[in-house]
Amino acid sequence: MSSTVSAARAHLFHTGSVERYRDVLTRGVERVARRVAEVDRPGTGVRPEALAPLVGGIDLDRPLGDTDAALDELHDIWLRDAIWFHHPRYLAHLNCPVVIPALLGEAVLSAVNSSLDTWDQSAGATLMERRLIDWTAERIGLGATADGVFTSGGTQSNLQAMLLAREEAYRREVGSAATRPARPEVLARLRVVTSAAGHFSVQKAAKLLGLAADAVLTVPTDAGRRMRTDELARTIDRCRRDGQVVMAVVATAGTTDFGTIDPLPEIADICTAAGVWLHVDAAYGCGLLVSPTRRHLLDGIERAASVTVDYHKSFFQPVSSSALLVRDGRTLRHATWHADYLNPARAAEQGIPNQVDKSLQTTRRFDAGKLWLTLRIMGPDAIGALFDRVVDLAADAWRHLDADPRFEVAAPAQLSTVVFRYVPPDAPPHLVDEANLHAREALAASGAALVAGTKVDGAHWLKLTLLNPETTVDDVLAVRDLIAEHAAWYARTAATLSPVG
């Protein structure tokens, strides 16, 4: 055996390397713990042009050969300038701090490295994922025939839901036709209806599924940024008159920008009457499933044909941990493809539970393991209490910003986002936009806090996404004042530099 192979074998995780495994991982955990302990802001404001030469200058063909040296390098190119979602003034995107039981799950599942495609690669992990799917379906109220599968995130869940809806719509159209229409002809007539505040992944799914360029129809929202059901009904009726087939309506339980929940009971009534597949994108709002006080906000979700949940948004899980649930488990067959070497048809006949039969992915991590340990150590009520805390915080933040004459706020959120903007006195619209854009960029460059940005009716606004139970009202008010300072400076400077008419 060559010395190279012998040295390489020392890095494999196996019975003989347990002590090395323990030592190396302990060093890594200690590095992270030390870095987190010293973090005093959510970011450093580092620019791509500053880090790119460091990363680009590393010769990946020449290993360092030493754990501590590699960790030192990792610190310089990543950990030092990482974005820390656990910091109370990270208020930007739908990234949550994570609970320690889930980090324990990550360590265990990564070491065992189960793949959740077939039983003979996962054994008990398959049954644990299935139990968590059943538990989530029970929380939603989907009924005894429900099923589902873990996914990489809300975008994949929405894609798979649209795939199932497309195939079910195609099946109905072909089954009711006097003569069998060509598949492209049917697909060209399929339409998806969602709200103007829905997630972009719906449009992306339609493109990936080969639907028409204009297949996704958006209906306007009301003053509360919720789907208007009168417009939904009119859109479905118009499609029918035009010979189009609405294959799915996508309602949202927690819009990305506004944290609002569409009127699910009324939408379900319309979909039932029209015989249309209802998909509820609850990637954000799924935390309400374990809320001790707000579960009623999801009333109507139990009538959906499919539901997206993202545990890595509001269950405080590390990325990724998500799932697609369906009312009728038989519809998952549209994602099934049998391979003789992997999941032959006889395996299903023998009752062998192969999760690949339900999934768009083949090789797939045991991400359910993180949620399993979280539930077994903390319990669902504790998770729900944490989510309730950030929803309460958002309501307080909205009230403070609404009462501040320097700011304008959008519709109150039902979840934990607040959309707002600084409004300089007597400023033209373009200056309002520029001042808020500058404030966000200056805040990020300082590293003192991070907030998100979006557009509302064509104008630039700022957004607080509150998912950290450690964030306080004082944190929010401090960030508010920093934004006001940066925006006011820009407005004054722009006014000084503008030419006199």
C-alpha cells in the first residue's frame, strides 16, 4: 500500500478513527463557539472585492495537511466575516437562529450520512421522516390519506406541488375528452392563479414545468396585502370562458414581504366549487402550527390539496429542513420513477418504504433528524412559544414605527415582518427612494445591523424580518434610529448638491 493511500485512510471516519473524529470535531466546535462568543454585530460589512482575492488565491491542489491551519484559513475567508443570524440586530431575510438540539441533530446525521432515498440506505431514518410527515399532516388537519416528503426548501416544495397539480389536471382533461388531446395542447391551456404578493417560485415552477409563458395569473391584494377573493373568483371564471384550465390556486400563509395570510377559508370555498387544486404555501407561516395562541390564523389550511412548510424558517432549524404535504398520498405517484438498481417495482409490492418514490431528489440528507431531536428535547409548545415571541415583537415594532413621524409603514403584519420607509420632509418620490436605499446600504456597510429591502407599488421600502426571539424592542428602536440618521444625512446632502432651479 502506498504511503499516500495510507495517509488518506487516516482521514476516513470508521471504527479505528473514532478518537481522531472526536478531536477534530471538538476543535471545529471550539472555533465556532469562540467566534460566536465574540460576535458583537451581525456582519462586518465586508465587500466581495475584499474577500475574492483571498479565496481565489488559495491553491486547492496543495493541502495544508493540518487541522488547525485549515481552521485558521477558514476563519480568514469565512467565519470572520460570516453573517450571523443569531445576532439580535440581524433583521433582514427569513433566516432564523437555530436551536441547539437541531445542531446536535446536524452533527449526528452528518456523521452517519444516511441517504433518505431507499430503505437499504437509511432504515430507521425512513420511518422517522415518515412519522414527522404524519405529525405535520395531523397538525395541519389533512386527514387519514395524507402523506408527504421532506424537501430542500419552499421552492422545491412549491415546484413539486405544481407538478402534482399539473398531472392531476392533465389526467382530468384527458379523461373527460371525447378524443384524447395531445399533451402539449393540454399543457398550453393550463393556468395557475396566485396573488400579487405570492412567492416568485410559483412563476419559476411554471417555467420549469413547461407551462405557457403567461400561465401564472396574479390577482391583486386588498389593503392588508391579502389575496382578493372576488378577483380570484372572477379570474377562475374568465379562464373557464376562455377555454383555459386552472390547474391550481396558490394561496400564501405568510407572504415573504408582508407576513400576511390569505383568506384561506374563502379561497378553499372557491376552489372546492370550481374543482381546482388548492396549494397553500405556508413556508413562513408554518410556525403557527405549534403556536399556543395563534393557530387559528391558519384556519382553512386543512382543506388544501397540498401544503409547503419550511421548518428552517419558523421552527428554528438549520438549513435545510422543509417538507411538502399532500391530502391524497396517491398523488405523489407523479414523482415516482422506478430504477432496477435502486427502487424496483417489486420493492413497492413487497411493502418496502423507499422515500425516493415520493421525492424529486434521489440522494437526500436525513434533515428530518434535526426536527426529530428538537421535538423530543424541546417539544412543539416551546417552538411555538419562540415563534409567538417574534410575532409579538413585530406588532410592537409596527406600532413604534407607525407612531414615528419620520417613517411610513405598510399594512400591519400577521406574522413577523414590518415593511416601512423613512420619508424626508417635503422630499420628491425619487429622493425618498434614494434615501432609503442609501440607509440600507450604509447600515450593512457598518455591520451594525442588517435589514432587507423590497418594492411596494414600484417604490423602494425597507423591511424588518424578525425571527430572533432574543431581539428586543430596544434593538428595533436602535436600528430605526440608525436608519433615520443615514437617510436624513443622504436627504440633506442631496438637497445641498441639487442645482437651484
